Amino acid sequence: MSVSDAILSSQITTTAVIFDYDWSLINCNSDTYIFDQLWPERPTVVEEIYKDETKQWTKAVDRSLELLTQTKPDITPQHVLQCVARVPVQPCMLEAVQHAHDRNAKLFIVSDANTAFIDAFLKDQGMSDLFEMVISNKAIVREDRLVVQPYHDFDTLPAHGCPLCSPNMCKGQILEDVLGALKFDRIIYVGDGGGDYCPTTRMRQGSDTVLARNNFALAKMIATTPINAKLREWESGEDVLRIFKEIL
């Protein structure tokens, strides 16, 4: 390696771009979208079960999928995945993903949805190879239905110990321990919800940037309790693409 190559190599900045999924990478809640589409008679079934039975969102999604199979046995897991692969996306959001990849950023998804829904979407969009890792609640096909299991099995394992996060997933812990994101020179986090607040509190001043969706829970929480990383708010995929072009 020449001296000039060594200098150039030392100046290269490594960047991790982390996307939340629901209401961030895509423009809906994928957990409820499938019931809007496949069970219009009970579009709010997840919310009903969460309130009346489980008090925990991931378990409510799994129970709702079980009821869907029982009520409409002709709807197979393949039908569910075909449906959820076509969730709405804001214009330019996927262009923003491609731009980040083209600028040599390492891309990750950390989501409280589930792996099957996200993988189906990425495959349909031809984007599976753009992401280094997808971390979410686990989903498998069992007995002819889709089963969703918590990322952190809080029924059998010790609690993850984070007071900011739901019991099935601490995104801050994932950012630090699983992705090792703090090893990157720069982190860019795109999110919207309350579950995205914890990882943003672990991001660094000066190098890191949070893209928080305007008027959603994350932006409101940061307004109340500021973080160290730079904050950029967005409303559309066009905004995310514009910000990426400015900072990547």
C-alpha cells in the first residue's frame, strides 16, 4: 500500500444506518395491515386482544394470527406473507435505502415487527442483499399457521432490565451488543416510535444522527428529554433521501 493509499484508508468513515420498520422504512404497521387486508370484519383484532387478553403486543399478534387461521382456514401462511410483502412505502424511501448502500454504509433493520414479514417485503422489493442483518421478533410456520415469538423470551429468560423498553425487545441493547454499532465511526438511526427512544439515548454527540419522524412518539420524547446525537426530523421518504444525500 502506498503512503497516499494508507492516508486515504485512515480517513474512510465507517457508517451504520439502522432502520426501524413499521412507520419508518414502510408507511404502516405491518402487524395490523394484514388484518385490514385479510380479515376486514375484524381489522382491530390485535388491539382488542392486546387490551383484553395479553397486555403484550407480540403475544397479541400471535394470538390474532391463530384466530385468523381458525376463522379463515383457507388463508395460509403464504397468503399472509404475500399480503404483507406489499405494504405501503413512502415515495423515495427505498431510494434513500439504495443511496445509503451505494455510499458504503452498512444497513440494518431493528424492529418490533417480525422476521417473516420483513423478509417477505425485502424479497419482494429485491433488497434482501442490501441489509447486513434483520433483527426482530422470530416468526416460523407451525401447524399450517404463522407463529410469532418474542425476540427476547421474557417468559423463560431473565428480564433484559431496560425500563424504557417492552419486555420482548430492548433496541438499545441490540444496538450495542448485537450490532456492535458503537464500533462504527458514525451511526444514523431512522425511527418513529417510543421503542426507538432507548437506542437513541445510547448514541454519541458529534458523530451520530437520529432521523425521527415528525409528530410521532420518538420526536415527542426527544423534545421532552433531549439526546446527545444530532436530531433531524422527517415527514416523508423525500425528506429521508434529502437528508441522506446531505450527510452520506
